[in-house]
Amino acid sequence: MMGACKTVTLLTAVTAVVLAVYVYSSLPPDVTEPGKLVMFKAVFFTFSLIGSTYEKLGFGDRADLFRSIGVKPSFLVSDSNLEVRDSSFSGVQVRIYKPQVQKGGSKMTGLMFFHGGGWALSSTYAYDRLVGRIALGTGAVVVSVEYRLAPEQKFPVPFEDCLTATQHFLQHAAEFGVDPTRIGVAGDSSGGNLAAAVALRLEKDDKKKLPPLKLQALVYPALQAFDFQTPSYARGHSVYVNLPAKLMIGFWVKYLNNNMSLIDVFSNNGHTTALRKSRFASYVDRHFLDESVPRLTPEDISVDLPDDLKDILNPYFSPLMAEDADLSGLPDTYVSVCGTDVLRDDGIMYAKRLEMAGVQVRLARYPSGFHGVMSMDLALKHFEFELGRQMLQDLVTFVREKL
Ligand SMILES: *[C@@H]1O[C@H](CO)[C@@H](O)[C@H](O)[C@H]1NC(C)=O
């Protein structure tokens, strides 16, 4: 094993350096801690490459290889002030994080958390440490949801899993010592999409049956699949970003119908050409990003998208497609966006529309941030970014204040 270990280390070092030089040359100049980002990307790519080669050659599982050379995942939370257990909420797998509080206190607050990963990757396991920190920071009982993933389970399954788990928590809050009127939803990236969709659905259909949500917290959320030429997507088509435009569009396609030949059509907005002057286009109006751009006046167009695309207009798939009347009842909202992120404009537009609909919104902008900066150290230890730590702190502060 020693020989293999040396070979892997050498291969990693050489490939990482070559990749680092390549990536560095196309990095935006204003990104935070560029050296660390480049090394993360290079090391991550290299491990993936070695892992998949190892598996393709039939040597076995990559996890065993990395374990045998001493590479351990840094995922897991361990803190004596935190009680963690797995459970099932109406058939949906969840992991519950309960911070220890002084006895005799009043009821606790609660937070549903939906992890990122393009609706297709990651797990509560991979998010264990981040969610543990959120629970410890906020003092809330946090429920992290193991929703089923695309492309095996396309929309609406991942959304419905999140909804079911949230409804269950609202109904059974007392069993966890939680006040049902002090529960929020949160998520990052595709998890931010799921949190926004769950909040919309509960507000619209469950208002009378369940206590209303107290807040929604959306960290660089993905909120629309209508316009893939927003300024932030346009930039992501050209400069290097942590989440390239094509990769993000691919995640949307997997979540929608897994017809990967749509990626090129979507990249050029070919799928929504017929709706360019419809009210749907006015929901993602450039005016929301730059008020010097005149506001779009929608025409009374009714074009049906083909069946395999029609969910693009469904607000539970893309929350920016919600009508103003449905936005207006949403709870206090936190949206964070990063400068170097194709999803930046999704977040800004949603914050703007919510504000115009009368919702209390805090939009936190991190111009030098990039997609995923808050959770980089989950995949590889030693890759915590100062800005990511700040984003997490700001999120925790909002939740503490509003819950
Ligand atoms: C996938 O999308 C392409 C491009 O729009 C379309 O021509 C094709 O029929 C689709 N395939 C399936 C299986 O739906």
C-alpha cells in the first residue's frame, strides 16, 4: 500500500498544480481568497479524477482507497452541547439537531433545513457539520431533510418530500419542545429553491390548517429556469466561476425531466422565446436588477409550453414565477447572494419582488463571494473561507433575531 500511497500523492500534487494554473488564469479578479479557491478546485478535481479512474479500473470503491491512504471526510459534527438523531417525518428521512438549553426555559424555536447540491447531489450526512453549527449558533431545533434526489426522483418529488417533512414538524412541534409558531425554513442553493417553494406552498394552501412559517432564509438560492441570460448567468458563461452556467442549467434539467440535450437550448433561452413578452418574463425583469432599465409591460400572451417543459412556469419549481399576490403573504425573508455566482440575479430579483409585495426582506450581498463559499470546508478540511464564516454568522444572526 505504501507504493500506491506515494503514487497517489505525487499524482495529486502534479495534477493539482497543472489545474491550478489553468483555473487561475480565468478567475474573476475580484473573488475572495483566490489562491485558496484555486487550490480547492484543483485538489477536488484531482481527487475526483483519481477516484473515478480507480473505480473504472475495477479496483473497488473510491472511499476505500481514500480511507486506506488516510483521507477522511470532515463532515461529521461532534459537540457535547448538541443531540443529533435520525428519524422519519411522515415517511421522509430527517436528521434532527437539538442544542442543549438550560432546564426550565420556554419552548424552543425550530428550523427546517434543505441542503444544496443541485437537487441531485449531497445529503444530510455531507451537511452534518454545517447544520450542526447552525443549530448551535441559533439555538433552534434544526431538522435536516433527506429528500429524494433527481434525476431518479424528478420534480415534484424532492419538493414534496421537503413539504411533507415541514408539515409534519409544524404539526408535531410540541413533541420536540418547539413552539409551532416559531418555525422557519432555510436552505442553500437548490435547498434555497426548496425552502422558497415550501414557504410559497404553505402560505397558499395550508394557511388555515397549520401555523404560518416565521421566516425563510435563502442562501444563494436557485429560483428560476426561465432566463439563463441574466447578467450573472451571462458572466458565468464566460469567466470561471465555482458553479459554471452549464453545470447549473444541467441541474435544472435533471430536476425537470433529465433530457440533457436541453442544456444548449436553455443556455440561449430558446425554451422561452415565445414567452419573452409574457407576464412570466415580467417576473424576471432586468429592471429589478437595474432601475435605469425600463420596466417591462407584459402583453396578454397565452402560450403553453410543451408538457415536458411546463413546470418551468410552476412556482413550486421556480419560485420567481409566483404571482405578486402569492408573494405578499410570505414571512420575513433573508436572501444572500454572491458576486461571482450565476445565481446572484435570481436572489436579487426575488428580494426585490418580495419587497415590492410588502414582505420584510434582508438582502445580504457578498460582492467578492462565490457560489458554495459557505460550505467549502465540508468537502475538504482546511478549506474554510473567511467570507463563508461571515455568511454563516450573518445567517445565524438573522434567524436568532427573527425566530
Ligand atoms: C429532448 O429534447 C430535445 C430538444 O428539445 C427533443 O428534440 C427531444 O425530443 C427530447 N427527448 C425526449 C426523450 O423527450
